[in-house]
Amino acid sequence: MPLPRRDFLQLSACAAALASSGRIALAETYPSRPVRVIVPQAPASSTDITTRLIAQWLSEHLGQQFVVEDRPGVGGNIGTEAVVRSPPDGYTILAVNGQNAINTALYPDLTFNFIRDIAPVAGIHRVPLVMEVHPSVPAKTVPEFIAYAKANPGKINMASAGIGGPQHVAGELFKAMAGVNLVHVPYRGTTPAITDLLAGQVQVMFDVTPTALPQIKSGKLRPLGVTSMTRIDVLPELPPIADYLPGYEAYGWIGAGVPTGTPSAIIEMLNKEINAGLADPQIRSRLADLGGIVMAGSPADFGKFIASETEKWSKVIRDAHIKAE
């Protein structure tokens, strides 16, 4: 016998209320067991180091262990997909980074949609890159390098840690905006790229600040500019590339995300606690040592940032005809 419309509406309202109360109850008891935090990059990477710092804060302030698990592979897609396929209950968190935004265009046949399937929680920090050259390169400034590159088209090798990584796309953006022809030489990781740059086998590299600093401070490599819009504390004498190429900007960045469908109350709790950690002087100091610029903000703020980065790098990848390995 069909239910009268009024009874049907009452039942629907009750079901919605029960679901809502269930989500609230879950959030009130969260976390009641250890939480996995999946890093889709290798151990000791910048993402891994930063994530462990925040995971320790969350463990200390939320009463459960936030256990970091490194799952590198296929440009970070293996770890990301593991989170996408996890239950949306707050017990699996993704260490989101700039590679996720790049991969949207770099890997068109992924079985998941990052923007759709991962809900933003909080931005943690942005890490500028440094444009650095081997001392044999005569240029001491960005304008001098551009002039040198234009005088030697196709003769200057640009190293990166791999095709489609933040270092590569930062270099491609520079090439497009400066109108220069640099030969991209991809490596399998930062260490071999730096090794060949130090040996003079390649001449220029856009490297993230944490790994660039030791060679710069030792005088083995010459920095020309930073990829942030303003100067950074760890290299205060170095001008932004944007001073010479207006609008040029590139970062590595790290944040947190969860499977779409995770209760909003849990997302808000995690956001609040991560932001509290980012306000802690010790954590801020450690991130500054890594060359990071604290992000913080709401889940919506982080979502807008991700969307903007995805759109930006998708255009660079299309224009430069970059294909995944």
C-alpha cells in the first residue's frame, strides 16, 4: 500500500535527521583509533618531512596516533588513489601537494578525478623554487641569463627531477615567458639532477628551496632568482624572477585532503587543528628553515588554491606538449 505523501515526507525527514545525528556523533568521537596519513612521495622528501611534522602535532593534540605511510609511484598517483578508494570516515588523510594539480593534465587517463574525489582540508605551506646555475654559466642575474640563453638557443641544458614535476613545469613556464630555448634533461629524482648540475653536465635547474640551499650556501651553485612573488627569508638578497618577468610564480606546496564524502565536522576539526599547529612558533620556525611560506586558511580557501594551480599548470603542460613518462 503506497504511503501518503505526508507520511513519506515525515519518514524522509527522520532519515535525514538520523543520518545527520550519526555524522555529528562520529565527529564527536573522532578520532577513536589511529589515523593513516598517506604521503604519495618517497621517504625523506619535502612532502614526507612536512607531513611528519604536522602528524606529530595532530597525534599530540587529538589523542590518537596519526601514522605516516609513504606510498610513492607514478608521480604520486598510487598513494592518491589509495586515499580516493578509502572509506570517507576521516581515518585516511592524503598529504596533498603540487604534483596532484599537475597530474590532472599530465595523466589524462587516471581512474579517479582529483578535484572531484579528494576534499580539501587545509593548506600547510608553499615552498618557492630557486633558479640556480653552474658557476661556468656567465650570467649573474635573470636578465643576463635570458640574454645568454637567447644568444645560445638549444645549447643550455635544464635539469629536473623528472618529467612533469614541479621543477620541470617551473622551468617550462620560465621558457615560455622569457622566450628562450632550453633543453630539458629529466632525471629520476633530485639527487642525480643536482649531481650532474654540480658537475656541469647540465647548466640550470629550478629546484625547491630545501634541496637548493646547501649548494647555494656552500658556493657550489649560483642562484639567480626565486619563484615567489616576494623575497624569502632564507635568501633575502635574492630577487624574485617576477621582478624581470612580471607574473612569473611557481611553488611546490603541501596540504591535507580526505576522500570526498568525509563528514564536514571532521574536516572542520582537522582544519582547525592543523591551523593551530601552523600558528605554533616551533612549527613555523621549522617550516621557515625549509624555506616554506605558511598557508593556513579554511578548506574552501585551500580548494580555491588547488583549482587555480590545476588550471595554471594544465595550460603549461598543454602548451609545452609535456607527456608523462
